[in-house]
Amino acid sequence: MTVTAEKPLVKIEGLHKFYGPHHVLRGIDMTVRQGEVSVVIGPSGSGKSTMLRCVNLLESISAGRISVGGQLIGYREVNGKLHDLKTKEIAAQRREIGMVFQRFNLFPHKTALQNVMEAPVHVKGQSKAAAQERALELLDRVGLADRSGHYPSQLSGGQQQRVAIARALAMDPELMLFDEPTSALDPELVGDVLNVMKDLAKSGMTMIVVTHEIGFAREVGDTLTFMDGGVVVESGDPREIIANPQHARTKEFLSRVL
Amino acid sequence: MEHHQHGDAPVLNKSVPVRHPGRWISAFIILALVVLFLQSLFTNPNFRWDVVGTYILDVKVVQGVGWTLLLTVTSMVLAIVLAILLAFMRQSDNPVFRWSSWVWVWFFRGTPVYTQLVLWGLISVLYPKISAGVPFGPELFSLDTSAVITATVAAILGLGLNESAYLAEIFRAGLKSVDRGQMEAAEALGMGKTKIMWRIILPQAMRVIVPPTGNETIGMLKTTSLVLAVPFTLDLTFATNALANRTYLPVPLLIVAAIWYLVITSILMVGQHYIEAYYGKGVDNLAPAGKPVAKSARVALSQDGGRSIETDFPEESAR
């Protein structure tokens, strides 16, 4: 993948997260440029999902700063002092950031089409006709044009996850977050979801992908970040890191998952 | 092995089913009791079916049905509105809301509905005037309590406020039953709090909320018979009791009341069925879901029986 723009879209600086006394993130620094696919790997409990969830404020930021598109996430800075944003302002920031969850989290009382149309109609205020046209287009793009009238419970895990991707894309986000998107899937359904993500990467979408799919990281990733114990252990070109990890912990992790 | 032959339809097993003599005996006993009871309905003169027939459509009785329905519906609507508010308040980040919601439920659930109805009937003794103004300051307006809180209003307030406490707990349980991921997914799409509640969380919670609320509605139908505590004297139970006292025929008039309560309950149950189907969509009720699935998975089991099993499981057709 060639990175065309050098402009950083996401900047994470000195990010810390505490759950009560538990220090989960211990100073994360990370930059994701426009159009880049940034893959984050690491053992469970390493804080990679927590880091991702901080980017769209599903977790509050204990210390440090995150900015997306030059905009500080969750705060307004006035004379060097941080002020919490209102719920409405946070919602507005989230509209620019799509998220795909491990457990899909489709709305079970709505059909695939209604799931994809929900936010464009009720958040952006698009007309139903326009939203439906675009939703059908997106469902077609993820290979589910013929499943638009199905409820999530009538879809396989892989199909549900692809609807979830279409739902996030319907808001035209400038950044997509993937939180272990294939971890809850049967092995034979993983490929379809990864293919959709590859197409998305090719189309120039900026993506942060937390995953265990080393193959995806090698093939599609522009950068690979290995996290352990709430810190970034190693970061750089995926192919180099996978072939020749510099740190003992990275070596050990890769030897276990490869 | 005949049943494993390829190509041909398998020969179905024809086994001898287990016999259940206990079922036959219990069925016979119950049937006998039912027949005896039905016979008594016709032969026992004390039922006085002629009196039941005379009064079932009596003006006072039908008006009583109307008032009972009115009390049930209005107090349930009041209770549902309050309960949604109370359940949302209980989940709020605002500690004042959480606390007031808790105290409300504690009070109205903690005292008998009969006591509350009597109290609402006596409200004009407690507060002769309703006035609004600044505490310890000037008064803005003032009304006679007895003019505002009539017996009907007192009955509706008494029933509705009491019910709101129970419903608030049902709604709270319903809201809690919705997976956290739903809230997160909606938040990640940039939806506001109110939209998330009304469009995502509440419709799913309703699946859990509707059955016990239907139960409460049917309960309310009969709790309205307590409104003579206010005193409110137009409901079905009071009307039939008054007729019974006048005619010295309590049994047939109790039957009149029972028939009407059963009729209304049956109608409410039909309504509940449709509401449940509506809120079960996508989970219990998959009826209106677009195009048919898995045509290819249709398996003809036997040719002689002509039976076929349709596997409507999309996972199969997805592969």
C-alpha cells in the first residue's frame, strides 16, 4: 500500500487509562496518517482495545491527548486548560469516526437496511430515499445486496459484521476503527470480512485495526504496532516486524500466534 | 444397511411409542370434574341465570364497565408516562434525579393502594387550597382543591401514582436487559442520548417490558374495584354491589361482574399479543423479513409420507 498523504490524521500523545487503581494504558504515543492502515496487535489485556475505544471516547481519557483531523477529542482547550465537551459535541466528533465491534452490535430490531439507514436519517437528517439508495449501495459493496430485508438474527456472524461495516461507512467517516472484527467469527467466515476490509483499505480509508490476524497485518497494514502491558513495545513496517521482531516480547507473541 | 442407502429416500423408523396410562387416568378425572361443574351450572337454581340475564346489560352495569375501563386506561397511561420518566431518572448521571426516583418508588410501593386512595379522597381536607408561589414569598394563584381533585381525578391519581412505582421497576429491568453494546454502537454512530433511548434502547427493552406490563394492566382492571375508598361510586364492582344489595341477590350480580371483567381481560390479552409481536420483531417475530431464505435447503424426507422439512437457517445458505 502506498501512502499518498503525509498528513497525520490521528495523533495519540501520552495516553494513560486508569480503571480505579488499575493502570491499563501507560503512556501511548501513536500517529496515523491520512489513508494509512494501522494495525495493532498484542496479547489480550495489553490495552489495545482500550486504546482504540479512547479514540472515539467510548472510554474516557485519564491522561494525555488524542486528536483526529487536528481536532482534540473530548476536550476544548482554553488558555492551556482542558474543558470537557458536552455530550452533543462528543456525538458530533463521533460522527467522523466509524467503529466496528468484535460482537457486531447490530440493532436486532431493525433489518440490515434499517441498520445502515439509521444514523444517516436520524443523525445527519438525510432523506429516507437518499439514505436508502446509499445504504443499498453500501450493502452491495459488502456483498449483501440480497440480504437487505433480513434481521441480524437471520444473518451469519460474517454477514452481520459486514452489515456493521456498511452501517459505519454510511456516515462517511474520515477514520474507521476496527475492534477485533473477526475474533467472534467462525474460521470459514473470517475471509469475507477481511476482504471487505482490504477493499476499504484500497479505497484510501484511514483505518486503525486491532486484530489477531497477522496475515492481514502483513498484507494490508502500512504500520504495525505491538502492544503489551499498556505500552507500545514496537512499531513500524509490518513485514519487517513480523519477519524480524526486535523485542523479546514481540518475538514471543508472534511465535505463539503465527 | 437399508437406511444408509445412497440415492434412495431413507426408510423411516417405525417404533412403538411409550404408553402413558397416567395421562389417560388424569384426563378422565379432570374431564369428570368439568362435566360435574357444568352440570351444576344448569341444575343449581341458586345461580339465578335469569337474574344474570336481566342485569348483564343493565344501564348501571354497562356504565360501570365504561367507568372501569376509563379508570384502567387513564391510570395506566399516567403510570406508564411516569414510569418511563422514573426509569430514565434512575439511570441518570444526575444524583438528584436518581435519588428522587428511588424515593418515589419507595413511597408509592411501600404503602397500600387502598390507603393512598383514601388519602387522595381526603386531599382537600389536608390541603384545602392549591396555590403556587415562591416558598415563604408571594402567592401567584390559588384554587380550591375540591374543585380540581374530583372523585374521578382522585381515583386516577391514586391508582396511577401507585402503579407508576411498580411499572418504574419493570421499565428499569427492561432497560437493563438491553446489551451494553447497543448503547456503544449507537454512541459510536454519533447519536444523541435521547435518540439512543427512544430509537435503540427502549424498543428493545419493550420486548421485556410488555408482558409484565400487560399483567399489571389486567391487575389494574381489578384494582379499580378499590376506588370506593375515595369514594368513587360508578365503577363496575360498586354498580353490581349496589344492585345486589337492592335485590338481595349477591351471587348472580357477582357473576355479572365476573363475566364483564373476564370479557375485558380477554380483549386486553388480544391487544397484548399484538403489542408483543410488534416489539418482538427481529427476535421473536421474523415474519416481515424480505425475501425467502434457503430455498435450496428444502429436504424431502420421505416420498410415501410426502413430508418435507424446510431448514430456514441462513447460516446454511451463507456457506
